Amino acid sequence: MENTTNSTSENDYYYNTEEYSVANPDEDVPVHLGYCREAACIIMVIFNVIIFLLGIIGNGAVIWITGFKMKKSVNTTWYLSLALSDFIFCATLPFTIDYILKGSWIFGLFMCKFNSFVMTLNMYSSIFMLVIISVDRCITVKFPVWAQNQRTVQKASVVVLLVWFVSSLLSIPPAKFRDITNHGSKDICYSNYEHHHKTVVLMRFTFGFLIPFLTIFTCYSILIRKLRANQMSKSTKPYKIMTLLITTFFICWLPFQVVSILELDRTEHSSAFHIAQQVSGSLACANSFLNPFLYAFMAKDFKKKCYSFLSKIESAIDEETRSAFRATSITNSVDNRHSTAF
């Protein structure tokens, strides 16, 4: 296969990955510009280090609390899976940071593919878990009797395993097209899509954004209508947490999806488009450390009691569990009264 080089200057951008693409995806040799010296590159390194540190600490805390400290429930199962996904992604960030700094991939072909696989796995598993959380909440409110009888930790665990299995299958294609090539004295880890770039991007947009968005929107519409009709929720905090989690995900991932689609029709990338790619990629990565801090932020007096961060995470998740049970009980009472009346 004949290699072609991109005409981008060595002082413009530093590397090409699926997440921060700066080269034409149909070219065999990506842009590579040596060591990290530019301001944009340094900022990117600092940002990734922050994501790594906060992501490991925050998600590690959620894993510890939901997995070992709190009593197992359906809700803790959902949030444990979400935290595991984010933790695994953050744990691989040192490889990306090293790549940015050195401008050369020194970890071999397997890790080149694995790094891409983990990012895509994180995207799919996170959005699928948010879909599951939304559907679960909707079913709990809409069909409280069924939910009370059928909603178990064992079944939730099976659903989580299924989510991870499907996410893994969907993450294989991007990893498959990952490759390493030598560019001067440097090894480059890049996406060698050949003629499959459009298929990969459209599949990622359809299953990783469009279908989940429509599902979540439908669940929220049903949920809000039901709650307003019964006026049964005494605490709005669990719904605020869920809303923040989902809103944050879409804010972080929508720019990445849009830029990826816009890239399909471009043969040459302007400086502004390069920046858009970097910013959208950074936002996508940022989602992995934000979730646990959203739990703490929703607890009372967060600013005054930062030292109680771990207990606030537990309190926020535990309140969601109690609220789900309370909503089920109250709806049962309302439904029973209606049945008696007729």
C-alpha cells in the first residue's frame, strides 16, 4: 500500500489518533510533528493529567462505596458499572499522555488497538448505562407493581453484563482499523480506515448517540408526565442527579459526534477544524471524571463540606435508592385507591 504524507507543517499539531484526528482519515500516514512544544499541546497534556488524576480518585471512590460499603441494590449496580467504565478509561490515559509528550507510540500494536478499544468501550457502555438508568426509572414509576416484584440485583447484574458485551462488540471495528506506521524516527498509532471510515463513524453515531438519545428522551417524557399526574415525588434530588448525568454526557459527546460526521466530507482540514477536533476530543474524555463529582455536588452544603466527599457520594446514591422505593410504594397506594374506587 502506497504511503502518502500530509502537507501540514511540523509546527501546527502534534499527533493523530481516532479521538484527536488531525489527518485525512483516508491517508495511510498520519500527521506527526515530533515532541510536544506548542501551547495547545502543553494544555492538552495538562488537561489529560487532570482527567487522569480526578478520574482515578473520583471513580475509584464510587467503586469502593457502591461495590463494598453500600448495600447492594439495583441503583448501586447501575452506578458501579458506570464508574468502572470511566475508571478503566482513565487508567489508560497515561499511554495517551506519553504519546502526546514524546510524539511517538512506544507501546506496540496491541496497546495501540487496545487504547482505541477502551475509549470506544467507555463511550458505548456509559451511554448504554444511562439509557438503562432512564428506562429503569421510567418502568419503576410507570409499572410500580411489576418493578417491585421483578426488579432485582441479580437481573440488574445480567443487564450490566449484557451492556458490556454489546459495547465490546461495537468497540471492535474502531480497534481493528488501528495501525502503527513509521514516520521518520517515530512510530505513529493511527486509524487506517481505508474505505471504511464512513461506516465506522455512522455506526458510532447511530448506536452511540442517536438511538440512545431518542430512548432517553422518550423515557423522560413518560416519566415527567407520570410524576406530574401523581405528584408523588417528595424529593427532586435523584431526578436532578440523573438529569445532570445525562446532560453532561451529551454535552461531552455531542461535539465529538458532530465533528466526526463533518470530517467525512473533508479532504483538507483547516486550522479551525483541527482545533474543533481537539476540543471535542477533550470534552469526550472529560466525561469520564465528571460523574462522581456530580454525585457529590448534588449533596447539601458541598462547598462547605468538601472533606466529606466520600460520604456525600454514598448519600446521593443512597437517596436515589430510597426515592425509587418511596415512588413505588406511593404509586402502589395511589393505584390501589383508584382500583378500589372503581
